[in-house]
Amino acid sequence: MIEPETARDALAAYEAARAGRNGSAGHARNGSAEAPPAEDGASLLDALAAFVRRFVVITDEQAAVIALWVVHTHALDFAEATPYISITSPEKESGKTRLLEVLDALVARAWFTGRATAAVLVRKIDKERPTLLLDESDAAFQGEKEYAEALRGLLNTGYRASGRASLCVGQGANIGYRDFSTFGAKAIAGIGELPDTVASRAVPIRLERRARGEHVEAWRERRGREAAAPLHKRAEAWAASVEQTLRHAEPDPPRELGDRAQDTAEPLLAIADVAGGAWPERARAALVALHGERTMEAGSAGVRLLADVRTVFDARNVDRMATADLLEGLHGLEDAPWSDWSRGRSLAARGLGDLLRPYRVRSRTVRLDDEGTAKGFKREQFEDAWRRYTPVPPPSKGNNVTTRSGSGIAPDSYPSQDRRCDVLKTAANPHGERVVTDVTDRSALTGPERPKTADESVAATPAEEAELERLQSKFETSDGGAL
């Protein structure tokens, strides 16, 4: 026969274990410890990412951020900032609306709309704090000016819990004004980029039209919502169970992100850190990857120029460079705007100076390694601007070699940026002998100085130079242009 005390102890142990499995929120009876969360947060995030990818073609990084953001909408009351989700594509029928439809079934207090008056936008967000899922944003920003400006103002302030918009209220003699809260989670979809001030508050999700061989399930409203409902409940319950942890979380954001990106990334990183598993690292890697795309594609011309100047300095491995050589390197960068900068003309010295002046970088007379001097720049002049405006750390500088032509490239410091140069090196050295270095641009072959040898104290033999010229001529003939 079981003693009463033993039975009561067993029952109490069972109830405690059951409460832990069901994720009862709150604190223990003595108030000293928080009860276990409703479920494994990492498994929840995995399930959310997999669910979205059932219906939309997105990358692993995009799926990770979207899963974190869905949970964030259920934990918005515990956050001081919110990252917008900017869903863009170059063309129609790329999955933007479909992604919003899937999110509509997963996020907290969803408000899926393509158009609302400025007055409704502000008042609804202030009263209900919905998750705004705004479609066709390109039409909104390019349409009626008053609405576009109201939307822009709402988005400019609504990423922080303290965000406000002031509107007139009342009529006639009773007219006055009131501050409305603009804070709330928002996903905005459209063709092309958002205005810069809004894009800087958003994580970019760039979609492409589905290619042959890429298969996803068709989204049917009733069946899709039925399948999403358990995930919605799980996200809501898990967020509530870790409320206190999220309220006091201080995650460490990646240094590669800018200040505003770090601010808006914090609530996502807090969720990832609490979920555990692979998610802390996965979340940080995804945010760096997605924000890095925007830095290169949507940054200002000045920021793009700073990044490209660093690319030229790194590729040529020099600590100073004549203006003419820097411009030559910029013009040679693929997918860069500098070779066709203004009315079909390439960026010139004056334009270069105008773009760099706001960053306190000006040309000066520099002494080059051939004892000559020219107007140009030292690498150290850019270091402060790089640190402030292009946060991705530059590669190792290697050996400092300064030449007027910019061809001083240290052996094996950087890989070739042109596939033909790799072929050229392999053909000239079938046995892997180190005769010439990788070549990163045409000036290294055609400038006044020949390429450096692997041992810079030993000159290339006439036979080696003849072989290099023969191979260069061969590629120019077969490829229809110079290397």
C-alpha cells in the first residue's frame, strides 16, 4: 500500500514535470527562477524557416531572418526597436506577394494591405500595433505626394519604440494636435529599392523569379492557413514564455553591421540567442550577408567609391597611388559605374575629388617608389573613412610596394580577379613553377613596368617574357579583346 505522503510527492513530481513539458510561463513559487520555455526555440525557428521555403524560393539566409522576424512580431512588446523587412525584386511575379501571404498567416496581428490613407495608417498603428504587410510599395512611393510623404514619415520613425507622428485632431474651434505612436513591425514589398532613409532601417530580402527546376508548393488560402495555425500558436506561446529574458537581453551584434543595422538587429539576435542551438551563429551570419548586399548595391555614390578605392588599393597592394593610376583601377572594375559615370564619360580627377571631399580625403603630392612624384593619395588617408562608412574589414595589406603604374603586386597576396589570368598563369607554368604573379588588371601587363617575378630580386628571363607576350596575344585574339 502506498503511503499518502509518498503518493502526494509522486503526484507533485508528475505535475511539475507536466508543467515543464507544457511550458507554463512565469516564475517558480519562490519567484527566484523562471519556468522552462514552452518548447525548444531552435526547433520552432527551424520549422518556421522550412514552412516559408515550402511556398517561396528564398535563400537560407533569407529564411533564417524571416523566421526570426516572425517570432519577433509576437515579442514586439519586449523590444525597443524593430527591423523592417524590405522585400524587393527586379521584376513582377518573383514571389513578393506570395511571401506576404505566407507571413499574413504566421505573424502577430497581421494587417495585409496595398493602400491605406495616411490618417488610417497612423491611427491604426497607434491603436492596434499591427504587423503591417504593405504590398506594391513602389506604387505608393511614386504615387500621390501627400500619401508618399506620410508613409515615408511613418517608416522613418516607426522602427523605435519611441517613434511618434503628430497629426491634427478635432474640427473647427476644437482643432488641435496629438502625437501618435508609429512603432510596429512592418514588411514592405515592391519592385526596386525603398527610399534610402527607409532602407537603412530594413533587412533586404531580394527575390528573383522562379527558374525552371525550382519547385515550391502552391499557396491555397484555406489550406495554407490551416497548416500555419499551429506554428502561429507555437510562436506566440514561446515568445510569451521567454518574455523576461527578451526584455533584458543585450545581444552582441556583428561588428560588420552599421550602427542603425545593429540597433534593429538586436531583437532578432536576442531571439536567436535565447533559442540556442545553431541559431546564434546562423542569425549573425545571415544578417551580415543580407546587409552586406545592400551596402554594395544601395549605398550612396560616395560610399560605393570608398569601397571601390579600397578594392583597388588591396588588389595592387600599394600604400600610395597616383591619381591617374587610381582612376585607371576604378575604371577597370566590373559592375562599377566609374567607367561610364557622366553622359558616357568616365570618372575624372575632378569628379573623384568632389566625391571624396565630404570624407576629408584630398589629393596631395606623393612620392612613388621610382623616386618620382605625382598628385595622388596615400592609403592611410582613407582608413578613417573606411572604418566609418564601409565597416567590412579590408584584407591584409601584405608587402607595401609603391609604383607609378600601380603594378607592384606582392606574390600570391591576392587571388586573380579574372578567370583568364588564372588560365594564363597555368598555361605559362604547367608544372606550377612560380614565374609571374596573379594579375588583377590590365595595367599590370601593359603598364610601363613588367609584372613582378616570384622572387623580386631576380628578373624574368627573355624566354619567360616572350612566352608571356605570346599567351597574352593568344587570349586577345581568341577573346576579342585585351586582358
